[in-house]
Amino acid sequence: MAGDAARGALDSAEHGWRVLRRLAGRHAGFFTTRQVLRAGCEVRVRAGLGDGSVTRAGVGLLRLADWPTGPLDEYAMWAAWFDGAAAVSHQSAAELHGFGRLRPRFLHMSVGAGRPPVTPRLVVLRRPLVPADLESAGAFLVTTPLRTVLDLAESDIGQLALDEVVGDAVAIHRCAINEIRSASVRLPPRAAVRVYRALSAV
């Protein structure tokens, strides 16, 4: 009887570990301590930390050590923190799309749910995540080129910077002029005027 219970616990932990690895695979190998607790595989993760197959990536964040590092790991790590309920947006999305020369000092993320981490590196913007405004970048989500342009029109970047963002979006065929013009009518008046000015400079 005791043997059956032990085998059942072991099977459950192994199942939890497989579930956790699948979750981590969505975000370049990153996962959170919350996900470990939900999966019920704390013992397996502690063993991984001991043998080097799991590494610490930050407070409450871990990573599968066999996952290759890449230039966009930071985006994937914060996507894991928010359980995928976040998207790279605003200046950071513009940089990913190749719009303008904003060179953001912070990583901007729009977040639908979840507790933000304590870090000076991240700018978290709370808002509903509309699927039509998002696209996959593999290990994380990013706002679409059009949504990125509209977000920046509502932000505090200068008009010249916005002109450059819009010009690049059109020049590299990520947005059409008519598409931007049509979408801008739903913006607040000040932002809509900024988009009109930017389109006039294209």
C-alpha cells in the first residue's frame, strides 16, 4: 500500500515536471516559482538547481539550463513572469519592429493580468490585451506594427520621433498609410493630430 502511494506521488511529480517543461518551452526555457508550485514538482526543481539542470534567472524566476541563450531572452523572461498575459509594447515594440531610433532605456510591456516584479528595468502598462493587436515573436508577444504606432502617438515621445516611427513603418511595408489613417480616428484628438502630422511627412 505504502509502495503504491510512493509510486503515485512520484508519477504525479514527474507529470508536473513534464507540464512545467512544456510551460517553460513557451518562453525560451524560463519559468516562475509560482508555476513550480502549481505543477507540484518542487523536489524535482530543487534537484535541478543542485545538479545544474535548472538555473536561477532572478527573484522568482528560473530557467532550464539546456535552453540556448539568445538576444531576446529578457523579453521571454518577463513574458514568463506574467504567465504569457503580457506583450512587449510602445518604445520596445518599435525597436523590435525596426521603427525609428528611440533606443528605449526601459523595457515596455502591456500587461493584462499579474503582479509586476520589483525591477527598475521594466515599465508595466496595465490594459486589456486584445488578440487583434498582438502578434507572436516566438517566446513572447509583441504589439502589432499598427498598434505600436497608435500607442506611440498617445505617448510622450516627440513629434519628430513619431514622424520617424510612422515613416519607417510605411517604408518597410509593415503598415499602410490608409490603415494608419483609418485607425487613428479612434484615438484621442491630440494623438490623432499627431498621427496626421506624421503621415503628412511621409
